[in-house]
Amino acid sequence: MTPCLFALVDGGGTVPPELGAARRLVARGHRVDVLAEDSMFQEVAAVGATFRPWVQAANRANRQPEHDLLRDWECRNPLQLITRTLDGVLATPAPAYAADVTAVLQEFRADLVVCSFFAIGAMVAAEAAATPYAVLMPNTYVLPAAGKPPFGLGAQPATGLVSRIRDRAVTALVQRAWNKGLDRVNNLRNSYGLEPISDIWDQIRQANKVLVLTSRSFDFPAELPSTVHYVGAVLDDPEWAADQPWTPPAGDGPLILVAMSSTFQDQTDCLQRVIDGLATLPVRGIVTTGQAIDPKSLRPRINVAVVSAAPHSEVLKHTKAVVTHGGHGTVVRSLAAGVPMVVLPQGRDQADNAARVTARGAGVTLKASASSADIADSVRLILNDACFRQAAERMGQVIRADTESGTLVTELENLLSTTD
């Protein structure tokens, strides 16, 4: 039984794929301990791992908006969000994450530390303890890389001089903003006897492996370090939705699933516009609000039901289209089921996921402020044009094959074997 420590930050939609990796190691007979927030306790227990709470690092009791560390829905521009991320989870609290991981490693001699993307302090602690560490990216590859458009723009890859200049300029601007946290990370590294790094993301780049939890064919091509490995998407339902009873609603109209983030992004108004748009169509709708939105805050319609949760893996078997914010988990699970999408990005990586959906011909993108009429028109387009479903089905075949390949477990076990 090889011991492994996961050091995870609760990112909402990032939790099911990250804990899916832990679940697969447990199933292979490894001991897995998970340092995580109390908001993740039930999900950690469900995968058969041992839960350890963050003590000095931030530890949210639940996913209600009042406990959110970033409150990104309040940010008026990307630079403000970067500042909040540096202060809230990345640079300023890194010493607390490092202290917790160091304390655990002194008691529990793990052969591998698996870190959430934002757990920079956990990576520093693992490096200082000479313990191999892997970083999970439960989305597309988000660090700057030649050939890839800058993160967050929702842009397609550069095709000419103007777009290449755009990419270089935006990348440089954003990187300067992130590196405002570099001194804080290097101060931490110095306190652990480690050499300074020249870029804040070097702490991730120098991981033994960076595992990208999606299909290479879904992401845009780029020149990546040799430590980066695409290992396929993890398509597990979150623990809080997996066992929810669900049967298809009565009627003959096509079923439309509406799913907009398991965390709060101030998406209530957008959800209501989607509901009102679906009410004008001969469809059956089901809206899953997740843990951060009270279903009672929305007005259902005769043909649109609103529930807190449903097992998407089951719902998608009956679904003809998905209306979503564009979170990576919802996108890849929809594609894996061969279901096209209408995407209304709210922030984070969602515009980038939407760009990949449209580039593959598997859906359309609208602004989050789109009217009910525009949303209805887009759903009608998706339903009436078979090309969207055919494109989603083609992409789904690739995603399912990558997921079933077992590459994720192979990469993690290869790291574990080097410490035997």
C-alpha cells in the first residue's frame, strides 16, 4: 500500500475530477490522505480516502457565497481578479498551506503529493521535503504557452500577425500582474531553503508532472514542457449529486439540461432568463442549481423543473441539448455524452472552454447577459441543425476513449514507483 497525499483547494467544479484521481488510486490499493477544506469532507469520505482538514490554511465550512475567498463575481476586470487570487489563495496564504503540508508529511511519510493548481504553498512544502509532487489541472492547459491564446479571452488560436501581437501583449500584461505575487512565493521558498524562481508559475512548471485532466484533442495545440501530460477527463458525478433520484419528466419534447456552476457566480438572473427562454419552446427543461443557489430563488415554468441536483451522467443519456456556463466539467461530460451546447460564460476559464466548443462545431456561445429570446433562438438552432450533435458525438468518442485509457492512474503510479 503506497501512501499518497492530496493537497486540495475547493474550487467547486474542480473537486469531482481531483477526487476522481484519488478514487482511482484508492481502488488500486494505495493509501490516500486528502488535505482539504471542511466543505469537501463528504466527498473525500465517498472516495474512500482519509480526510485531513486544513488547519492554518483557509478552510471553508461550505460553498455558500459568504465563505467564498475570491468573490470573483464582484470583480470588474481580470486584473482585479488576479489581485484577489494572489491575496486569497495563491501567494499571500502560501505559507499557511506549506505549514500544513509540512506538518502532515512529518507524520505521514507520503511517497507523492498531488496538488490543486492554486496550492502553491503545498508544492513548496513537497519540494522542500524532497517528495515528488504532481499538479492537477482539471481543465485545459491554462499556463502561457507558445501557440495557445492567452487564458481568459475566449479567443481562437492566432492565425495572423495581428492576433499574434495581441497574444504576446496580453500574455505579457497578465504575467506582470501574476508576478506581483512572486516576491511572496520566493520569500516562502527562501524560508524552506529553496532557490528563488523567476516566474510565479515556475513552481508549477517544475513539478514532476503536470496532469491535464482533459483530452488533448479538445484543447488547442501548443508547445508544452515535457512534464505536461494530457490524461483524459474525469467524468465522475459529484458525490452530492450522484445518488439523487431522477426520472425523465413526462412529455415528448426534447429534454434540455441547464447547468451553471456548482459554486456561486451571481448566476441567478442568467438562470431565470434561460428558464423563461425555454418556456417559449416545445421542450422539457431541467435546471440543476448546485449547492450555492437555492432552487426556490428561481421561478420554474410548466415545462421547466428546477432542482438542486441530479446525476448528470444519467440525465445526459436523455438530453438533446445543454445550456451551461461553460465550466470544464459540464462541457466535457456533455461532449462525452454526444450532446451539443449553448454556452453563456460567466468568468474563470469558461470563455476559453466555449471557444473550444465552438471551434469543434459542438455548440454556440452567447454573452452571459443574453436575453431569453436569444437563448431560445440558440437552443432552437442547436436542436434543428444536426451538425451540432454530430460534432459533439465525434468529440465525445475521443473524450471517452481518452478517459477509458487509464492514463491518469498510469502517470500517478509511475511517479509512485520512482519512490519505492
